[in-house]
Amino acid sequence: MATDTAGAEYGAEQAAGMPQLEFSTYPNQIFWLVVALVAIYYILSRVALPRIGAVLAERQGTITNDIAAAEELKLRAAEAEKAYEKALADARAEAGRIVAENRAEMQEQLNEAIAKADAEIAARTAESEARIDEIRAGAMESVEEVAKDTAQAIVAVMGGSADEAAVDAAVESRLKGTAA
């Protein structure tokens, strides 16, 4: 018979439907719902949410510190860039000054070399003119001798006798541009 009563209870439970929807169990279900919600609220508010809040605060602090460090590095970079630009400008000015000094020194050396070359050219020119004058004087003497010899030879070929003094006087007057 025990099986009959168990089978009858099982059949009664089946006929009643879902126990959650029975109005007679609502107060019990509501009580356990409230207990579960309070327990979840207590666990979340005391344990989970403070940990999440601490992690968020830590992240916010890290972000704030990183932003501050980035701003500081940005300022340092700007200062370094200004220092670089100043150093570059100073280096360019120094290079310009060195170039100007070298240019002036080279111009001075060039002027000295030109003056030395001009003096050497003037000395060689004077020496060359003296040689040319010597050659011209020697050529004039040679022309005079050749003219005298030629005049005596022409007179001798024509059958006359030429006085050396007369030939000399005729050649000299001709060389000076006067006719004898």
C-alpha cells in the first residue's frame, strides 16, 4: 500500500502543475527572493563594488599621472627644441663668422700674392725692356755695319773706289733720315 500512497501523491503533484505558480507558496517564494536580493546587494556593496571602485580609481590615478608625465615631457621636449634651435642658430652664426674670417684672410693672401706677382712682372718687364733695348741697339749697330759693308761692296762692284769716311757719312745720314 505504501506504493499506492506514493503513486497517489505523485499523481496529485502532477495534477497541480508548477509549484512556482501556486498561490499558496507565494509568501514563501517572496521571502526567499527578498533574502536572496539582500544577500546579493550585501555581497556586491561590501565586496565586489569596492574592489571595482578601487580598480577604477587606480586606473584613473594612473591615467592622470600619465597625462601629467606626458605634459611634463612635452614641456621638456619644447625646451629641448628651443635649445636645439638656439644652438643651431649659434652654430650657423659661428660658421658665418669663420667663413668671413677665412674669406678675409684668403683675400689678404690673394692681395699679397697679386702684389708680389705684379712686382715680379714689373721687374721682368723692366729686364725684358732692357734686353729689348740692348737687342735694338745691337741690331742698329749691325744694320749700320751691314749697310756700310753693302755700300762699299756696291761701289766696288760698280768699279769705283769708295772712301770709307764718305761711305760712313752717307750711311749715317740715310739712317737718320736726311739725304746726303
